Amino acid sequence: MKRFWKQAEAVAADDGRWRIELDGRPLRTPARAMLLLPGAELAAAAAAEWQSAGETVDPRAMPLTGLANAAVDHVQPDPAAFADSLARYAVSDLLCYRADSPDKLIAVQAAAWDPLLQWARRRFDIDFRVTQGIAPVDQPRETIERLTQAVHAQDPFRLAALSPLITIGGSLVVGLALLEGATSVDQAWSAVSLDERWQLEQWGADEEAEKTLALREADFRSGACFLSLLPDAA
């Protein structure tokens, strides 16, 4: 759409939440719900996306607004169902599937992934079954249950932030580690993109593959940024 506003700003709502106003008019989601945000930092950052927009609005340049819209339109109506869709990654977490060769890749995976699994073991008092290859391996029932509980404990805005982190990375463990500040976004992206980057290094530059990876990284980092702007959970 064409830009129709001059000023975008974050405004405190009466209930303690925040809204974005375009020339004094409150912003609504694509489903026409009022876009109410849980904190001043997120509201200011989302308003800045609208303020910096050009004459033609590019939704990809507004990732925080997009995630906020998703939280309101897609997560809030049924948080449990949305949480279930993310918790399924406990069954087939990327970190549990290792290469069987070459030795250098095996070592690189272990160095990046073992500390994250060890964090999850301590944090949730669980264990993981790690395998080589892509054949499915069953995780302990307690592991799936406790990771599922951790996802269901999150509010709609945190679930919206976790969605790109988990689905792009293929790892529920990495998403939860970012949520709890147990890893940085750089370390997290390095871990979940390890296999793709290894292939590019081995086989040389591939313009299309590099472009796809860059887009995935941008969406992953947007999810992490969104998460970092949310106020501390009550």
C-alpha cells in the first residue's frame, strides 16, 4: 500500500498496554483488531518501522509489526493450539540429529550443539537421545512433556516470537535457550545454520542458496529482536 501518514508514534493505552498511532489514528491488525502491545520498547520499535517507511510500504521491512499482528490475530484466539504447533519440535529437535561423517563436521556439530543440549538437560531435568543420520529417534516421554510445558507457559507475544526461532532453526531447545537468555542470537543462529553453512563452504558459493539463507537469518533475527523487546514476564 501507499504511505498515507506523516507521523507514527507509540501511545500509552488506558490499560497499561501500548498502541501505535498514525497521524493520531490507532493502528489495527489485518484482521481489524486493535493492535495493543505489551511494552513501551516494543511499541516504540514498531512505530519506528512505520515512521521510516518509504512511499510504498514493504511488509518485510516491518518484521516487528508483522510478529505483533501474528500475536494478536493468530496466537491470542487459541494460544494452546499455537503452542502445540511449536512443541512438536521436541520430538525431532535438530540438535539430536548428527552427521556420521566427515569427522570435522561431527566435531563442529558437537562443539556447537552439545552445550545447548546440556543447558536444556540442567534447566528442565531431562535427557535426550542423540543419533547419527536422519532416521527418527524417540525422545523420552518426560523430555517431550517438560519441553511442551515450557512452551505452553508462554504468553501469546512470546509464542509469536518463538515461532520463527523454532520453525526456521528446527530446534525447540535453541528457541527456549534464547527465550531464557542462555545463548546469544549470534550463537543461536550459528548453531541452527551450521549444516547449511557447512555445505556452502564445501561446495562453493551458490547465489540462490546464499540468498535463501540470508532471508532465513533475517527472519530468525527479527524473532530474537521481538523477544528482546518484550517486558519481563509477570
